[in-house]
Amino acid sequence: MNAEAITSVRAVQSTIIEWLERNRSDISTAAYIYSPEQVAENYRDLREALGTPLVVSVKANHCPELLARVAAHFVDGCEVASLGELRLRSGTRQKVYFNTPAYTTKIVEVASRYNTTFIIDHIDQLDVLDSVKKKQALNNPVLLRINFDAATRGEGARLRDHFGMDPGTLLTAAGKARDLGVRVAGLHIFCGSNGFVEKSASCVEVVERLHPKVSEVLGYPPEVLNLGGGIPADWRDRSIDFPAYRKLLGKLKETCTVIHEAGRAIYGSAGYFVAEVTSVKSIGKKRFVVCDGGMAQNFLLARTEHFIRKHDTPAVVGARSCDESRDYTFVGSSCNPDDVIGELRDSLLDITPGNRVVFNQCGAYNALYTVNGFLALKQSSEYIV
């Protein structure tokens, strides 16, 4: 990604901090702050870099006001995983990809009224569609989902997720869809969160290998190949060779429509988490900054699911400089020992109560992975800038 695009993202970060300083008395922390302009820019730039249509995962950010402001930019449609997410974007006529391992007749009945393509996670889901098809007209196409590990490592492979089908079951599902009169529009594969850099080429290889086999079973070639995403939130800083990747897609694009999905790559850098410092304490030589927001409002910052915890470094608003170098650990207000959300090393800042800390890359999933009502602590506010 070019330096101009990266500079643009950092300029937005500076603007957010300036906005916080100007509107201090109006901001109730802990809070999430979202930039619709950054969402739109991320979508436009990533779509251009990939050279394909780009579907946006609604599950990455559920803020209704933000979605209302940016939905018009998502020209290739959205992916949803629940009826609640479908309702969030029901005011638009964009194409919908419904993707869940737990279809019910109600989900299919409701979603089929929209411009919906159903992603089939396993073969029994075709029976759910068929049961609805027997009661009402159902002409929605489907994509058959492939399990990445089963397709790349073979039978007996260690699976990192349970989604999709192994190649053998995929062909069986294609035959069943044919017999039930369900139109298979294409294939879907996902290499896993943040897996694009290392695994995107393998996704291409899998669909190149399986597409002809599925076509033979169906008696016609599926026209859509959804290669998922797995693109990290900081994709601009990863030096991804997009020209080489676009070249890799060349053969597929001659006969099929290749599309990608993105969630954190669209929303991640467009969201910020803000907390206010309530106190600063020391245990021996260790300084702890206690904040009014922590894992109860932003669970992902606590890094509890990471084997090696490398905490984020926040920007600090309102702190004065000092002469001595200091290390700070930022903690939330709960009684959970894992409620550690950030670190600042070798700082020349004198952090005091009333200062505010700002974490970037918090626009995707951060608010959604947090347990509402944890220890009855207050929930976060949301602001659109």
C-alpha cells in the first residue's frame, strides 16, 4: 500500500485525538469512537488492491449509526450471520450472503425474502432449505463452503476450525443440491482470521482444484468463487504484494467471478477505544494506571486468548512531560487479574487522574466480543466522528 494511504490513516488518528481534546466534557468514557470516512476509505482502497468485488462482514461491527452512514459504500453487498444482523442492514437492497453453521427454517424463510445467497456449511443444511422450498418459492442460490485445513492438508488433518466441508463431502453436497433443485452459484473458502498473508495462495489453489470436480457433479460450472478474507486490520502496514496476488487470480477470473470478504480490514483502523484514568498506583517500582474502561468494555485488549500477551500501547491525552523514564501498565476497573489492557514503556509522560488513554485498531469485534453486564460494570458509549 502506498505511503499516501498510510499517511491518510494516521491523519485520521491525529484528528480523533484533537477531537477528544476539544470535546472533553461531552465524552462519557469508556467509549468507542468510529470514523465513517475511514471505513469508506478502507473499503475503497482494499477493493482496489484486491482487484475484485468486496463483501463486508456485518458481524465485525454492530454499531447501527455507523452502518447507516457507511452501508452505501459497500457496493458488493454484506455478509451476515444472524437475523439480527440482517435487520441492521434491512434498509438497503444490497446483496446478502448469509453464513452460519446453524440454519433454521425461520432463518431461511426470512432471509430468502432478501437478495440472499446462502452459504452451505454442511450437507444437512440443504435439507433445511429443501423443507422451506416445499412450503414456499425458494430460488436463492447457495455457495458450498470448503474447510481450509481439510482441503489443504488432507484426511486426518488437524482442524483449526469446524467450518465447511472436506473435499469428499463437498462433492456429495453438490450432488444433493443438484437432486434437490438447489442452484449452486459457487464455492466459498476461508483461511482463518489474519491468515491472508500466509494462506491466500493456498485458497486459490484449492478452488482451482475443486471447481472442475464440482462442475462435473453439477453438470454446470459454478460462477462465483468466494475466497474469504482473513485480511488483518493493519494490512496497509504489512507490505502485502497485491499486484502479485492479482496476477495469481488471473486464471480464475477468466471463467468465474472472484470475490473476497473483509471485516476487521474495513472496520479495524476506523475505531478507537477511549478510557479515563481514575488513579495511578505503585507496587514497588511498578506503576499501574487504573482506567474506567477495561476488559468489561473491551475484552480483546486484555489479550486473554493469546499464548503470548503483547499488550497494545495507547496514546495519552492530557498528560504532562517529565524528566524520568517510566513504565506504565494500564488496567481496568474490575477485580479480574486478567484486566490488563495496555502497556507503555520508557515513557517521559507524567500520567495522572483525568488523563485519557486512546487505543487504536479497535473498530472491529472489540465491542462485540465483550460480555455485556460483566460484574454489573457500566457499558461503553459510542460516538461517530
